[in-house]
Amino acid sequence: MPDSDAILLGLNPAQRKAVEHIDGPLLIVAGPGSGKTRVITHRIAYLVQTTGLSPRRICAVTFTNRAAKEMRNRLERIMGPQAQQVTASTFHALCATILRRDGESIGIPSDYVIFDDGDQMDAIKRSMEAAELDPKRYPPRSLLSAVSSAKSQLMSPEAYLAHAKSYYDEVVQRVYVEYEALLRRSQGLDFDDLLAKTAKLFKEAPDVKAKYQDRFVHLMVDEFQDTNMAQYQLAKDIAGKFQNICVVGDPDQSIYSWRNADLRNILSFQKDYPTAQVVNLDQSYRSTKTILQAARTVIAVNTQRLEQELWTDNEQGEPIVMAEAYNEEDEAQEVLKEVDRLCRTEKYSLRDCVVAYRINAQSRALEEACLRYGIPYRLIGGVRFYQRREVKDALAYLRLLQDPYDEISLARVINEPPRGIGKKTWDDFTRWTKQQGIPMYAGFQVLAGDDEHGPSTDHPFGARQAQSMVDFLQLLNGLRTDAAEMDLPHLIDEVLSRSGYRAHMMESDDTDVEERLENLKELRGVTAPYADMPALEGLQAFLENSALVQDQDAIGEEEQQYLTLITLHQIKGLEFPVVFMVGMEEGLLPHTRSMDDPTQLEEERRLAYVGMTRAKDRLYLLRAFRRRVLGNTAPGAPSRFLNAVPLHLVSPGIGVKAKVRAEPVVYDRRKTTNVDIPVNVAPPFKAGDKVSHGSFGQGIIVSCNPAGGDFEVTVAFLGESGVKRLLHSFAKLDKVS
DNA sequence: GGTTTTCACGTTACG
DNA sequence: CGTGAAAACC
């Protein structure tokens, strides 16, 4: 561990102040690229060094596991092994630990299961059935978001009703009540509960609160602009005794209000903590002067912000490139051409480049272009591993083994694979157990009867239906017995085979059976670390971990060369030498759904700001003249955010067709092509030529046709690659004699 | 009760 | 256009 002077070495005056300020509340407003992670970690090291405080009495909260991991790594580098004693985790993980340990005093069972957002949606739908609400009239999605919003604001159903202003609010309240009852019956906690129940625990068990208040002498919260009210309350509670609360954030990068992040938390921090010191980290070490200036003018229009004059000592850098493509395919092609040029004629490689977009659907055109031109890419996001159907199904079985009262998991697998318990039976069963006032699991037990009297007949089900359900109960019980005597990976195998799930999947003639089996294999693979503990114990640890750590397949850790495709939301916190922002059009950025509300519009602007400030050297802002939206093509106007960028920072674009700030004009498709390669050049290949390609291997030219100043080459490759259509200027095809 | 067809719908996604 | 979930069909 270096001494305190060494820790301060290399910090600018503002950073220094943020590190040195020890006692009392501290607000650090950290602009993009201002080195805030560095400041937090150095602050922790400095604290330990100068005050002699034990590292285990410091708590640093982050929003993503990625950030927590990064912080732990950095701490380890500065502090050495004692860094491990610092609590660096997410609010949710912290709360899950507190609840397992101390939750019993407010009636949280220690074997609770965590409900993710998919489970929440299922639970809302079932709650709507119970409350007799028509999903057509009230979209479950909007009810879920209302309920989640209430919960994240620590409002109970009763409190919600008290504030109800409209009939819709009453509807929400009705669902909310049912939803809470369902969760309680199921012994489930959703992500909002993890926070809210912990807040409740602190409120109702002062001794527990005191325990954590005493333990954590210092609390740090990163990305404070993204906290919701529950998290704010928790931070306030934990720091309640020593008042050493240090929050770090940037209101201009708040892009998660739709997830209940409350900008007021950071904007009014000084009001809530009048003695708070404020440090402005306004020097950017990331972007060029040009990029920073452009981003600043874009964000300056917003009103909900803390004034900040970002500056940098970096070079002026290259102008920002704005360009208009004809449509989304053309846009993708332009991006790839430029990426290719940067990689070939400048110092950049594929992994230095990123393409960012507003909505996931935009990735499609980019992916297709990458495949076509043979550019390796990596798509961040999409359907996450634990969201895939087969993985969710398997987890539901596992969860039932841990918590047989989990109704959501039960509903998921009761007839998966089909075992003769269809909708009718299930509905009847639901009604019957409700009427009897017993949990569903107990319902099965009643049907099975007891050992002495054999199967019960005191129920409204036919013999075949009852038998199906008794069989299911026996399946579960059998698996629970197994769980006692085998490890987790084997238990998963056992679940998949004894339930008939795997067999049913293999019989199906779906096209993606292979892939789904592969996913199940992978699931089994991730349980390997739990193999050396008893299955039930491992199961609980695994289920908690899989809920809490939905691993963002390790962004940036790979050495391989890939072009990164990512949404503007997910790109936050990352930086790249070269950033392409595509779809800079009205309706996309800002998105249609956000255009008529000034608050939401400000958030869209922040999204643009976040995207722009990811770039270190080069920034490209692209748009398409017309774009396919929901099936049909429509022209789109240039995004209003483009207009804010000062013209002197902009270069007139990629290739000849690029227009700065073009009015929408009638665009002639034939004129939209670049002229790097004159059209009258002789074709590079003729049909029958043998060629070789770096990744596809040997192949034979099928055809070679002029396409927009370039040549589209169709090649039949040997082996698995098959027939590919490639663009001559991209694909490095060598003629083989 | 299980399978096929039709229909409606469509932003962003951390834990 | 592509996808998931309800409705119609076997």
C-alpha cells in the first residue's frame, strides 16, 4: 500500500480535493472522461491510509456488476490484498445479503427466491386475472411499470390508494394488492423488494439499522444520478450515523428515468445535505476538444442539470463527420466502409470502433452488412442468457426444488413438457386452491392423499387430471430427494431427463433445437463452481447469483478483433477511439415516444450526449434519408440534436454524397454510391476463378457484378462457409491459380 | 388436451 | 417485417 502522498500523485486539483475531503457529505459532479472511477478508488485508499480505518468499514455501491468488478480490480492494484475487505457491490447484492442475514425479523423467509422482470410480468398477468382485469383494456406492461414505480418509491398498496387520483390509479392499486399477495404466497422477492424490504427492515428494526450504520463509517455511491427513491433512502440510512456519504454522478448522463431513476436525488442533494461539499470534475481526459465542444453544445439546451464547464487539454482533433445515407442498409455499408478504411489506412483496429444506436432493431441492418462483408462483430445485448426460454424453464424447475411455493415457476413448468395439465385443468386448480385457501403445492398434496387412505377423492377433478397432477407432485418430490444426494450439475441433468423436458425438446422439429440444447449445457456449465457443496446449498447460492449477476458477457475483455454493436443505453460507462452513431433522425433519436414530453426529450438529449462523449478521437453521426420502420419505409428528418452541433466542428462527411445538414431532398438511389472505384473498371474476377479468403477459406467465384461503384462478388466457399455475397473493396479475396 | 393458425404489436434494460 | 401470445382447429 503506497503512502498517502503517493495516492495523491498525478491527480489534478479537483480530483485531489475529492480524494482528500474526508468528513461529512460530499457531492462529486463528474463529467464524462473525468476519471471518476480513479477518484473513488483513490479516495478509498487515501481514507484507509490517513485515518487508519479498517477497509471493511467502507462501502462503495455501484450500479452494475461490471462497475463493481472494475472497482475491486483497481482497488486491489492500489491497496493490495486488503482491498478485498472493502464492500464494493451493487445495492441489490448488498440488500440480498442483509435480508438473508437479518430479514427474518420482518418475516422474510431465509429461502426466498428472487423474481426477475420476466417473473414480474408473469406475476402481473396472474394478478390481473385474480383482479378480473382485461389485459386488452389495461396493458400488463404499463401496470407493471406503475407497480414497480410505486414500489421503488416505497409506497405500499395502501399508500398508493391514498394518493390515487384517477380510476386508472385504482386499477393499478387493485393489481398491486394481488401482486403483493402472490409474491408473498410464493416466498418471492422482486428486485424492487430487495431494496424496499431492506428499507423496511431498517425502519422497523432499529437494532439492525444500527448494526450497519456502525459498521459502515464511509459510504460511496457511484452513478448517483441513476438512483431511485428506495436506493436514496437506503444510502441515507446506511450513512445515517457518520454522515460520511460521498455521491458521485453526472445529471447529464441520467438516461434511466424510465427505470425509476430519480434525477432529483442528485439535483437536490445539497438541499438534503446542506453541509455537503461539492467538487466539480470538469476536466475531460477522454475526448478531443472538437468532440467535447460538440457534446457540450448539444447538452446545453437542457434545463434539468447542474451547470458544468467541461474542458480538456487534449488536442483539437479531427472534425466530426456527419453524413446522410439513403437507407439503413446504405448507412450500415457506409459505416463498414469507413471502419475498413480506418483499419487499413490509419492506426485503428476493429476493436477501437463501435457502432451505437437507439433501438435494438437497428442492429439488424448492421449485422447483415457485417455478415455480408465478412467483418467480425459482437453484438452487446439482445436476449440475455437467463432470459432464454429453455434456461428460464430449467431454472423454474430448480426454483421449485428450493421453494415449492413459487407459483410463478410452477405455472411455467406445470405443463412443460406437456403432461396433460392444460389450461382448463390449471384454471380449475387455481380456483380450487384459492377457494380452499391453501397453497398450490399443498393442493397437490391433498390430491395425492396420505399414505393411509390413498389418493383423495374430495376434489372436483377427474381421475385422469388428478393423476397427472399427482404424478407431477411425485416428480418434484423425487427430484427433491435426489437433490439431497447429488451435486448441482448432476441435479440439473436429472431434472431435465426425469421431467421429460430434454426428450420433448429433442423430439420437436424446431430449427433451433441444437442451440437450445447448447444453452442448457451452458447452464449446467455455469453451475460447475457449486459442484463441491451440497446440492441444496449450492442451489440457493446459484439461484441467488444467477438472479443478481446477469453477466453482461464481459465487455472489453476479449482480445479478439470485433466490431462492437451496442445500444446508446448500454454504451454508458465505456469509451472507444472511434464512435459511429447511426440513426440520427427525428423519431429514432429523439424517439417518437419521447418527443412530446419535454422531460423525456431532455433524456433523449442526454442519450445523444452520452453517445457522443464515448468517443476519444473520432465521432461519426449518421442518418438515413429513409428507413424501414415496422415493415414499411418512411423518410425521416435529421435529428434536432444534429442542429446543435456547431458547423465549424463538422466535416462534410464520408465520400461525395454526404451532406451536412441536408434538407430532405428527393434522393436518387443511383447517385448515392461512392466513387472510390470507377464503375468502368474491369471486373476483378470472372465466374469460375478460384479465390481464397482469410476466414472463409477456398472458394470459387459464382458471379461478379458491378454494384454502386464497387463489385458484388458471389463466392461459393468450400466447407461450412457456403455461398457468400461479398463486396470486393472489403473482402480480401486473393486469386488462386 | 395438444397443435396449428391467426392476430396484434412494436424503445431503452441495470439488478 | 418478425415475433410471441391468444384463438381456432384437430
